[in-house]
Amino acid sequence: MEPKIKSILFATGLGPGTSYVLDHALSLAKKYQARIHIVYGIDPMKYSAQSKAELYPSKIELEDSIEKLLQEEENHIRGQLQSPCHERLEQLKADESLIAGINIERKPAKQAILDAAAQYRADLIVMGAQRLPGSGEARLGPTTVKVLNRATVPVVVVKGNARQA
């Protein structure tokens, strides 16, 4: 019996193999007539480091500055995701409706992925393996391991193509 896959969560950290992994998610979506929800987790804590706190005379100015940095980062990430999505859809001659949305979550990647999988009732999570610098060997990063251990749906980990690294 073929699985019913209607909702695919594509989790990315925008590494060098992103387009290659996206190709796999799009191929699965096309085959199963599913929709893809793209998720990227942004850890807001990195923007609120103690060293920055000393630069601002008030808590409000610090919070405003952090919010501005987060919004700029989200816009940048959204741009980095929209371009390859559009290119890959054209190459596959696939309809833009395969992409349900690009979601940038203000939480650590692991939590963003698990929460999005539940929110969008994902039937499958697609994510990539990291490539070790210099060796070209793929490995499971800490986010992938945590998602594999905690996900309630199947997780497809795509090992990057060595020629794409």
C-alpha cells in the first residue's frame, strides 16, 4: 500500500546542498500531489547577547534593535529561499502551488521543525545531512539527530551530492 503523503515539511538551514535537498522534496511533492511547507528556524537568542546589551541605554532600545535585526534576517532568509524554489519549480515544470509557504520561525531549528510538522500536519519531513569540511563525508548534525529522535512522522535525510558541495 502506497503511503498517503499530502503535506511535506522541508526543513533547511540554507547549507550548500539546499537546492539538492529541495529537489528531492519537490520530486516527492510532485509524485504524491502534496504541498510543501518550508521551515527555517532562527534562534533569537543569538541577537540578544549580553555584549549588545551594554551598547544601548535602555531596554526598549535594545529590544527595538533586536527586533530590527531579526526582521532583516528573516527578509534575507526569505529571499534566499524564494529564488531556488522558483528556479527548481521551473526546472521540474511543476506548479508553484506545490509550495504552500515559507515559514521562518523565531525558535531554534529543532523546535521550529517539530512545531511546524505538527502545525501543518506533515506526513513527511525532508531535510539534509551536513557535509564535513575537507572530507566531503556527510554526517547527521545535532538538529537532524534531534528531529529523527522526536519526530512522529517519517523523516527523509538527503545526503548531499558531492558535486554540489
